Amino acid sequence: MNAPYVSIQRHLSRRRFLRGTGIALGLPLLEAMMPAFARAAAVEDKPRRMLGICNNLGLVPEQFFPTDAGRNYQLSPYLEMLREHREGFTVFSGVSHPDVDGGHPADNCFLTAAPHPGSGGFRNTISLDQYLAERIGHLTRFPSLTLGVNVAKGKRSLSWTGSGALIPCEEKPSEVFKRLFIQGTPEEIAGQVRKLELGQSILDTVAGQAEDLQRHIGAKDKDRLDQYFSSVRDLEQRLQMSREWEHKPKPAVASAPPLDPTDPREYMQKVKLMYDMARLAFETDSTRSVTLLLDSVNSPVIDVNGEKMSDGYHSLSHHGKSEAKLKQLKTIDQWHMKLLADLFTQLKAVGEAGDSLFERTMVLYGSNLGNANTHVTTNLPILFAGGGFRHGQHLVFDKVRNYPLPNLFVSMLQRMGVEAGKFASSTGTMRGLEMS
């Protein structure tokens, strides 16, 4: 979102103009936050949640996609590993993000759908999880969690702010566990509260500067500043809620703090631990929005169930139809499916007010690449599970002129209770996907 242009109706000093410009540059973030309370979903006794997972090297397409459509489709080799959960997920063919190209850089757009990520001057847009966090994030201790495995720091993330800034991934399960469940000392809590109070005092100062600027601008820009004041007030309320959370005890869990794998080759163990952290966060209602980037591009030669691959993950993905490389890729992909099946089983084992956690949690699993061997960003492998939808089907769309994946995001937002008719390049809700 571009910052609104502030028209100057009379001459202002350079100092006053720069101060006013500084306020204008601050507007996009605040405007993005403005609907957070006005359009927030009502608090539910049984909240809904979202977990977005992207493996940026995808899956071998021939092993993932079923060959027939509808509810009676035959499971593909990879989906066979999810057989016990068949009625709990939907698989999509022929979907992609319109105009999201560029090969590997497209992973940053998996939850934003911002076009042309490989072009010069590209600037990302808000991600689905942060869109949710702005609207319902105040209901939980953490508005969202951004997790990663072997992530190229500062270069990749699934989470992006309304101003297009990358939110870094947390890669240590122990640190995630600490944030979620380890209570700080009284001194640490007091220090965090002081930081929050400082943030509010800065907002008070900026608001005062904006009121001074308002006397020197036209009616149209006064409306924009009124919108800005409303945003400041909303953000102050969010800061107040953050202070309140600091004084509330963190939930207790029976799980012991995890031990962090120290070697990037322990890729699958890292994935499993991050799935555990997401499940625990949802189980304790610590957050309702989690993203997990599996940065396979940045992963070395990995171990899979005690078996060491012959080459780096990225190199294997460029298999050139080599049988030896494809065999290893299938081993990796099958283990991904096994971990996903385990996650579904664990979510189903947790009860919540008459439902299972699986029934209350939408799990989006997919990739920014339809085929890593050729770097194409069309016909993405997408599996969508749980969360209160009628699943058990293979929805097939045009594999040449793909159906917009952001339509699924609109359906997800609406299932979360957020009033949304559009997200990014969507054209509506996901056709063929019904709420249960």
C-alpha cells in the first residue's frame, strides 16, 4: 500500500514539511492496522486457526497429483501415505498465483500472491497470516508465529507486513517453546512492559505532530489524517492488550522443552519439532496463525530416517529425470507426507469443546513451485486439510490457464470469521470447496 500524498495548501518551512512527510511515511502500517478492531471476528468459544506450510522445492508432481477428479479419486502414491485422513483433506490441481513468476523467489509470495517477485524493484505485500493477525491477533498472546527450517535469514519468509517488510523466521524450537511457555522473571516482564509503554509514548508524540500538520493541509488530506488518528487509537489499544498479556501467566504443558538439532542435515527432525511447536501453540490458544517455511533450497545433503542422501536437496530437485536422483527425492517427499500424516493424527487426538483440534485448524500445505526441476510456478501442489470444510475430494482446474489460489485464501479468511471478499489477486472464494 503506498503512503497517501499529503497536499500542502500553503507554504511550509522545510522543517515542518519533513516532519509532515515523516508522518505520511508512517501511515501505511497504521492504515493496515486500522481494521483490526472495527472488523475483528467475534470471540468464539471454539476458535479457528490456520497453519500455512510451504516447502519451496515442492514435490515430484507425478507422485503427488491424482489422475482422476472428484470424491472417488484414486489416491496418488504420495497421498497413499495420508489414506487414514482421506476424508479430512482436499487436493487441488491447476491452481497458482496469477503473475507470480521468477522461480525460487516466488516462495516469498506463497502467502502474499504479490506479482513478479523476481523483477527489479519488487516490493512484497501483506501475507495471509499477517492479514489475519491484524484482525484477530489481539485475541491471543501472540498475534502470529513465523517459523522456519534451514531458512536463508533475511532473504526468505512466508510472513510479510502490510508495508512489505519481511518478518524473520524463528528456527530454534527451543526458543519457540520458551516464548510460548516459559514465564519470564519479574524484572524481564517489567522490562518488556517498559518497551510497550515507550511504543505508546512515541505514538502520542507522532499524533501530536500530526494534529499540528492538520492546520496546514486541505480537506481531502484532513480525512486521511482522521483515518491516521483512528489507526493510532487502535494501535494504542493493541499495545494496552500486549501489556495485559505480559502480566498473565503463560500456559503450562506436559511437554519438555525440545532440544534443537544443531546440524542442517537433521532437516526432517527440525520439521517434526516445528510441527510440534505449532500444535502446542494451537492447543494452548497461544496464537491462531502460524506459518512454516521449509527452506529446502537452503538445505545441504540431508539425512532421512538414517539414510544420507548423495547430494544437496536443491541439486536433487534438478534431477533431469535421473533415476538415482528421483529415487532419493521420492524418499524425501514420502517422509514429508509421513510427518504431515503424523501432524494430522496428533491434531485429531486433541479435543476442544466437542471437536478435535484438527476440525478447528486449517492446514495449508504446498509449494511455490509446480515443478522444481524446471522452476515453473504454475500447477502448484496444494493440499488443504481440516478447519471445518467438506473435504475428501480432488478439485481439478485448468492446468494451462490456472485457477487463482488466492481464492482459497478468501475462503480461509471467511472460515476464520473475518469479513473478506478479496485477497490479493483473488476473484472470489474457492470454487467447489464448501464449509461443513
